[in-house]
Amino acid sequence: MAVGYNRGRMSLLCRRCLASGHVQGVGYRVFVQDAAIREKVSGYVRNLVDGRVETVMSGTIESIERVEQALQLGPAGSRVDRVDVTEHAVETFGEVFEIRATTRRTGE
């Protein structure tokens, strides 16, 4: 499910976050999508087969950092033990943040 918005022209940063803990089957991806849309960040979130959730997002540094704070909290019923954040090559996702299907790779 993709949701769009108009971000306008700005300098973008792209980061990849891997959340570990009890983050699957608890609404974590929808929670992340809501935070990303609120902050006007584009990209995607998906489950990994190893139990983690991968988020790749592009936006302003301030917006990315606010979404990263939300990733640490997670929704009610989740338990976020760790979020590993790495810089990611800037990708163009258009103006959407989508929930993608589970990937068969582990994300490493």
C-alpha cells in the first residue's frame, strides 16, 4: 500500500534501518508508514525472514531523525530491542512510502 504527498524541492538523505525484537505481527510496518507519511519521508518498510523489519527512507535530516525516533518506540504490543541505522545510497522513491512484501533475504 503506497501513500503519496508533495515534498517539493529539498536536499535528501537516505538511510536504512533494521529493527530487531518483537516487531512482526504487531502493526509495526503500519506504524512506520504512518510516521513516515506524517514526516513527509518516502521509501518503504518490509519484514525480513529473520524476524527483523527493514526500513529504507529518503527525506530531510530532521524528518529522517523523527522517524528514527518512532522506530525505536514502535506501536503498542511491540518490543523494539535494537534499531541499526546505516547511511544508504540516495534512492528516488517518488512521493510515496509503501509497505512491501516480506523479502526472502535477511537484509545483510
